[in-house]
Amino acid sequence: MIPISKPWLGKEEKDAVAKVLDSGIIASGPKVKEFEAAFAAFNGTKHAIAVANGTVSLHASLHAAGLKKGDKVICPSFTFIASANSILYQGCIPVFADVKEDTFNIDPKHVEKLLKQDMFHRIKAIMVVHLYGQVCEMDEINALAKKYGLKVIEDAAQAHGAKYKGTLAGKFGDFASYSLYATKNMASGEGGMIVTDSDEGARQLRVLINHGSDRVYYHTQIGYNYRMTDLEAAIGIEQLKKLPSFNEARRKNAARLKEAISKYGWVTAPFEGPENYHIFHQFTIKVKAGLRDRFLKHLNDNGVGAKIFYPIPVHKQPFYVEAMKYRVTLPVTERLAQEVISLPVHPQLTDAELKHIEKAFADFKE
Ligand SMILES: *Cc1c(COP(=O)(O)O)cnc(C)c1O
């Protein structure tokens, strides 16, 4: 089976981990500091704060953005559950916005509609998700945030190195959150990174992720243990150096797949906005209504590890329906959940594997 993702780890990562093991400092130490500095330099942000994973990085970002219990936060439902759950961790209420048919990203028009309906100004922030590696329409989002006085959090878990109008993901919001989970464009096993230009935000984050202490055993607030280890940081440093080449390889694979499938009328290739630099965390196609599940089975039966991200939108998840009593309808999100399939696009795909995927398309009887 051609896997949907495959972390690319080499001698550099191995040697770096071995050095950390030899050093005896295996929790948060000098490597975490080094990784943070490298990531901030890469992203062009003043601060980067390394954390345990991309879920707690969202939670910590919401906290540092000043969100309080009962505040509402707009976010898409067409995303991984962690985006919305992090809002619940903070005691806040997710307000789901629909996404755009072509980009799969949050629809600024629907966001505006939700804001207009918010009579008592309970919506305090927007969490955008740069889904599959493509940055959202941040000019429109940030204009709304300014007009309504909202914080903006970027869930950039799938967008390391992606650009919009020449600017890198992570540069648009008050805080941006990355994941370094094994399947992401750069990986450290588990891990997360928060970037911000705010000095006060960064200070708060450092206290928050370390049990609410800014001095050893002196706790000014409730905090968490959200720290990263030097083992993960050592891997992350090497992965960051390789990220541009990983992303370029993904783009090349995506271009080839796009070209190969363009002749089939029953599929729609992913759309790359003219102002975007898409890093293809996923190569996600839409399949004509009713055909999707049969085509997915065909791909899987023929050795192509295609997958659905995500089969059930957050607002339709049992927990959100049964415990949280969500009853909203999001037509585009709900339709896309029935139509999408993500194909392998990872940087280690071989020519033979790409040919194999192309053949699986050719062999499908519509
Ligand atoms: C992976 C991911 C997360 C969570 O990151 P973890 O490191 O797995 O906790 C959050 N949001 C999105 C969109 C993701 O893809």
C-alpha cells in the first residue's frame, strides 16, 4: 500500500537525537531554545514557543489571546477536531462557519454573516485553519477582525511554509499554532510551536506552558505542563532545514497528479488560489456525488492509501451533537465531507508510485 504519509527521517535526525541522549538533558533544555530561535527566524516572527503538540498550542494561544469562559470563537467545522476542542478547553464556545467550495477554507462571507448576527458581541475571536496546506483569505478575515475588534488565531498545523500574497502562514494572526505530529509537513513525533510578535503574549505563553510559574516553584496562576523535550526539538531543528525541499517535492507531486487526473470529468483537482503558495499537506480531490465511497474502495483495493479528511465535520460529531447540542447546518461543509478524498502526495513518493496512482484512476469504471 502506498501510504498517505511517510515521515522523512535521515541520518541528521538520528545523529541529533543521539547527541541529546549522550548529553543527558532529555527534557526541555538547550535544544528547545535552539529550535525556537530557528523557527522564529524561519517564520519571521519575534517569538516562537515550543510545546508538546499542536492541540495544546491552540489551547495556549487562545489563553494568551485573553479569551475568557463563555466567549464565542468562530472556527470552521471542516477541520480536525482539535481546532474546535481547543476552544472548549478554554471554556469558550465554537461558532462554526462554513467553508468555500474551491479552497475548503473558511468562508469570509459566512464569517461576516455570523458577526452581523452577534447582537451582544459575544464573539471575541476567529480561529482560521489553513486546511491541507493552503492559507485562508487573510485580507478579508483580518479586515473583519479589525472591524469587529476580534483576535485572530491561525491553526497552521498543516501549513508550515505556506504563503498568501508572498507572506508566510503564521504572520497573519495574533498567534499561530503549528503541529509537528508524525504526518505533518515537518515532524518531530509529537510537538507543537506557537509564533507571535507580541512580547506580552510570548511572556504569558512561557508561564502558562510551565505550570504558571515564571520563577522555579513560584506560581502566579494556574498553568499546564505543555513543554516540548530536547529529543523532539533535535528532530525538529533538522526537519526545519529540510522543510523547503519537502514542500517543493510535494508541490511537484501535486502538479503531476493534477495533470494526470485532469482528463477525468468525475473528479475535481485541488484548487490553488492565484495568490497562494500551497504546500499540499494533503492533495484533496472532489469526486462526483455518489461515486466517492466506491472510488475510495477502488483506490484502497489497488494499493493506494487514499483517505478521507475528514469524513464527519465537527458539528456532526456525536460529542458535539449529543453533549454540546449543536444543531447548525453548514451546506458546503456537509457536502464536501461526502465528496473529498486525499491521495498520497508526500515527498518520498517514487515515480513508480505516482504511475501506480495514475493507473488506479485509469482502471476505475465510473
Ligand atoms: C494535526 C492538527 C492539529 C493537532 O495537532 P496535534 O499535534 O496532533 O495535537 C490541529 N489542527 C489541525 C488542522 C491539524 O491538522
